[in-house]
Amino acid sequence: MRTLKDVKPGETVTVIDIKGGGMVKSRLMAMGVIKGSKIAVEKVAPLGDPIDVRVRGYHLSFRKSEAELISVS
């Protein structure tokens, strides 16, 4: 399964699922990362951490460890 960590800059993907639980999942969902939402990857740092994305019209940055929790298509 493909995760947000695997997405290249310029691609837009759809969230399928958020793995994990507890506070991390709640925090991601509070930021608008929910099933069916579109995520556009804007930039990826040279070493892959952080990943700058656009979700629902605003920008977020994710660590690689957080991006691995988000399954996309």
C-alpha cells in the first residue's frame, strides 16, 4: 500500500486510511486529514523530512514518521 511518504512533489493524492491511533490520529484528523480528503505534495526536503503539503486550502508539514501513517491512492 502506498503512503504519503512515497508521494513525489507535484502529485495530488486521496487519503484512504490513517493508521495508528490515539493522539497522532486525532491530531491528523483535526488538521483535516480524513478519509477522502485530497492532499497535494508541494515540497519534500532533500533528506525527505519534512514533507510540505496542501490540505483543504492550507499548508502543513509532516515528518516522515507521520507521513507513513497516511495511506493514499
